[in-house]
Amino acid sequence: RVAREYKRKKVLFVGLSVDEAKTKSKVEDFVKKMKIPYPVYMAGRDLVLRFGIDSIPHNVFYDLQGKMVISQPGQCDAEDIRLVVEDLLSDH
């Protein structure tokens, strides 16, 4: 829902699944069933290690210059995401 709200404001949402490659079809089915409006990619172990992800869900936010500004584990609700996005957009 939030991804749709910001589609026209130069905000990109991307999902990464850390499921094993053999469950890729289940991930694809889930994305279709939930009508997720942004790309969801399979993340390999190397990516998980690079970003220091040790629990899921894990949220990462980048500013408009591509600098990582937030990297934190845990669930984010829609309002939390809106607050972060609005703050990042106001810095531009």
C-alpha cells in the first residue's frame, strides 16, 4: 500500500527474500497472491552477510544520494515507513 502511494515521488521499494533458491516458486506465488507492487529478488548468503542481516524482517532505507541511513531489524508498519520516507524526501 505505501509503495503505491509513493510511486510518483521517486521512491523505490525493493523486496529481498532470503529463502533458499529451491523455494523461489513459493516466493513468486506469494508475491502474486499478495499483489506486491514492487520487485522482489532472491538474496544470496553473500548479500545477507554484506548487509549484516541477522534477523528477518530487516528494513534498510537509503537517501536520494544512495547513502544508507537506516538499517534495522523488525517489523515496520505503514506509518513508520511513511514517516521515514517523508523525512528522506524533505531532505532533498
